[in-house]
Amino acid sequence: MDELSAPQPPRHRRRHSPEFKARVIAACQEPGVSVARVALEHGLNANMLRQWVKAARAASNRHPTPFVPVALPAPPVASSVPEQAIRIEVPRAGGAITITWPVTHADRAMTLLRELLL
């Protein structure tokens, strides 16, 4: 016996406007949003939506935002800024001994410290 089956209606590929795609892709890029949930809410296949998001990222990487120069204030004049210093305090029974060294001569401060501790 031959089984009879009803003919299936032809399937038509849906087309989505660029505005719709942009809106759905933007919804997917919100923090904590599931691509699958956005796809279900809009009646889309999640894998297709992931492809749209991936293509949008690739397009934005090909066309990065332009460089915008930023004006920075001039560095302060060296004479008006106190030089940073290394400060070593050695506690003693009669009172602490404090040694202050400029950062530019840190190697000399380390040499003295090694000699004091040996």
C-alpha cells in the first residue's frame, strides 16, 4: 500500500532589514544577555543570530574608531617639583637614625643598606 502525504508548502527565506539586524545585534551586546534568549524573543535561529553578531564584530574591527588626539598639560618644571627620595629609618635605643637618599641614586642607598645589615 502506498501512503499518501500532503504536499508541503514551499518555504520562503525571510529577509530582515539592516535596521532590524542592528537592533537585534545591539540587544545581544548588552551585559548579561543571552543570544539564544534574544533569538527566541525575535523568532530567529540562535546560530544565525550568532553569525550576525560575529559579522558585526568583524566589520567593526575592520573599521575601528578614528584616533582622537588629546591635549595633555605640560609636565611641571623640575625645579618646582621636589625630588622623590628613599627614606631609611633605623630604630636605635637612643633614637632612630633616618637616612634620606634621592631616588636617582637608589643603587648607592642599597649598597649602604647591605653594609649596615651585614
